[in-house]
Amino acid sequence: MHLNELARVMKTVGDESRLKILCLIFNNQKICVSDIAKELGMSVAIVSHHLKVMAKDKLLVPTQEGKCTYYQLPKKPFVSDLKRFICRHK
């Protein structure tokens, strides 16, 4: 990963709400937007916004199943490193 990409991704995950969302996804592997909102006590619209930002930076992979959009983590070394860092500090 180039430094400019790393800086952009670090800025993206530097948001507390996004860190909470990532922790939830790390623990569930794959989770629906409405379930994330319910679990974290946030609105679906806010969660959806954060998820789209993280998906744009390729931190998450969205999949549509019926009416629900599920998000999961891509299999990338950076994501594995991020999981170890976040899970250690939560």
C-alpha cells in the first residue's frame, strides 16, 4: 500500500463511529446494516453513510441479499493488521 493510500485509509478509520462499526464486523464476519445500527444504537442512515465511506476505501465489501446489504471485510493483509490493532485497544 502506498503512503497516500495509507494516509487516506487511516483518516477513514480514525473516526470513533467507524472504529465501533469495524469492531462489530470483525466480531461477526458479515453483518447487515440494520443489525449494526441496532447493536450500536445509531440510525440506519448514519451507519449506512459510514459503511459507504469505508467501502469506497476498500475496507469493506458490500453484498446485497434481498432487501438487506451485508458488509464484510476483504481478505487483505492491511485489514488483518487493522483487526489486530483495533481488537487489542478496544
